[in-house]
Amino acid sequence: MSSKERPKDLKRGRRRRTVSAVAMVAVSAVALTACAGGEAPTQQDGEVTIRFAWWGSDKRSQNTTAIIEKFEAENPDINIEAEPSSFSGYWDKLAIQTASGDTPDVIQMDLAYFREYAARGALHELADVDTESIGENLLAQGRTEDGQLGIPTGYASVAMIANPEVLESAGVELPDDKTWTWDDYTKITQQISEKVEGAYGGTAPFEPIGGFMNWLRQQDQHMTTEEGQLGFDAADLQEYFEFQKAFVDGGSYPAPDVIEEDRAVGTERSLMAQGKMGIISGWSNLLPTVASAAGTDMVPLRMPSRSGKAEDNGLWHRVSMFLSASAGTEHPEEAQRFIDYFVNSEEAGMQNLTDRGLPANDDVRKAVVGTLEGSELAAAEFLNDIADEVEGPEPVPTVGSATFEGILHRYETEVFLERQTPAEAAEQALAELEQAIS
């Protein structure tokens, strides 16, 4: 691909991969500094100050500030020093802080980076946080051989999100998502593409990580294994690229250049938000955002399966994020007390609502769901509806998995643009993925 032909989001993706690599190099120094700790937190008149770092929108920061104020009011012996960031700069900053022994006491942690920090001894075991009301399948995603190193704030699931108005325009009824197959999905999306005026394909490529994970799970495979290796081979990846390419060739997906343009503009200005696409896949917590942007109600659907049976759709509850504590904190008791409040307090839950996923704590979740309406309620009810069908979680992602999304996206695009065959792309992508985890 020439530089002038490279889509804008691929340039940004290349920059993100470079940034991730820088962050990983910095984190590699954690083994030397993880337990050294930074400067002693401010401590006056019996009070302890602990630092809390998170990424997110202005709305998240406002909600988090309110939670901090409530916690401090109930715990006058603890002050919380807030360190909010945007997602793009969060991981570089955290890696540098950790490598220099200046890690915040409490850290908002993502699954893709969790193993990076856990494997190098940068996280404190959270044995004093109450986890009685949090499901085992969620807790397992924040646990390693060193103990419970991450407490889940909430969870989501990969899903299909449908715009009923677009489907109606195509003369298509909402599918029965307990019985629909990939063949049904193909026919529906082709019909949307053919019959909806101004439509650019009935659907869009799957979320790079969640979509591939789901496809593997439907075949009893996983992205990575418990031992930290890839859970698939080049033949599997080739088949997946062929599976996706068929949707381009059949008209279900837009033309490759339109796909890249749509990815670059963001959810709020996407084709789905414009009413020019009928179904997309993504994490279930995307539903309120895309519905709000489109100005219409959206419907979450289970993923299609090969067999047409709900138990074969490969769904699972994925932790949206964790709270972790630094191994170098000089105040582990206070850090865990704050995490406990943040995750288990109904007050905190009512402030967060679903911003950090549908609450992981069972009691908090019930209280929060009772206040939801519209698309937020639909997303929450979807997770409740599939609760009896979901299988166990994915193994904790291995070191290096933070780069997987960029790699898969890049080679998927090469296949769509017919610059590489699925076999060529699979071989090269697999080599990069293996190098990332080595």
C-alpha cells in the first residue's frame, strides 16, 4: 500500500502501534522498579493521600470526581488525588510512571494491558476487597497465579446491533436471534444493501478483537491459551479472512475504501448513525452511543451461529475494565478500601451507572438497572437475557496482546483491498502476532 493510498485511520493505527511499543518497552523496566514505590504520598494529621489514575471522557471524570467526594466524606482519613487522562495518552504515561517507581496507588486497568503489568509484578494482590457479590467468570479475568490483581468494574458482551427502521425499509423483519445462522445474516444484509436507498452495505466488518474471538469461540477455540500462546494457527486465520472477504464480495459490506472512511469518522458520524447501514457488530455497551447518534432506538441481537442454536453463538461476559492497585503503593489498605467502595458501593454504582460497563457487583447492578431507560436499559437487559447461555471467559490475554487489534485490522484491510490473498495475509499476520507475544 502506498503512503498516499493509506487510509487516515491506518496511519493513526500505525502511530498507536508505535505508541504501544514504546509503552511496552517502558513497562519492561517494571521488574526492576515495581516494588520501589514513588515519593511518599502527602500525609498530614493522620490523613493518607492516595493517587487514582483513569482514562475516559469528561463525563466519566465528572462521575469519578463525585464518587471520590462521596468516598472522602465517608472516609475522612483518606484523600484521593485524581489523575484523569485520555485513553490515547494514558498507557504511555502509566508505563513511564511505573518504570520510574511512581505508579499511582489505584489504577484503572484494561484487559489488553493487564497481563503486561501483572506478569512483571507491578500489581498488588487485592485480597482485602470484598468480591462475594461478583461472579466468578468476571473475577477470573482479573486473576493470575499471583492472585486477584484486578477487580472488575463492569462487563459487556459482543453483539449485533440492529436499526429496525433500516430493516423495515428493506422489507426485512428483525431476525430471531436465538435461531439465526450466518446464512440468515448474509441474506438479510445483502437485502438491505440492495433495497435501502443510499445504503453502503447492510453491515460493517466485525470489531477486530471481539469479532475474531467470537468466531473462534464458535469453534471451541480461543485467541490465546492459558499458557500464554496463540490459540489458533494460520489455517484458522485464513478461514476467518475468507469468511470476512465473502461479505465484501457479496455486497453485505461496503466497498473497502468506504469501510476505512467509516472506521475513521467515529461512531457518532458513522454510516450506522446516519441510517445508511442496518446491522453492525460491536460490544453491547456501544448500543446507547450509536442509538443516540442515530436518533432512534436500536436493538441488540445475539451473534449468529453456524448451527442456529443460541448455545453455539460463542457469547461470553467480558470485563470492560478493572481497578488495580500498584505493587509499590505505601498504602495498600487504603487503596483497597477505595477500590472496594468504588466497585461494591451502591452510591458509587449510581454515579457510574453503565459508564464502566454494566456493574459487576450483583446488588449494585440491580439498583442501576432499575434507573435505566431507552437504549441503556436495552443493553442491560440484553446482558441479562444471555446470562444463562454464555460460556466461560476468555483466558487472560497474554503479554503483547495490546497490539493484536492493530495487526488484525491491517491485514484484514489488505485482504479487502485484494492486495494480499487470505492465505498470504494469514501467514504474515500470524508471524507478527507470534512476535508480539514472544
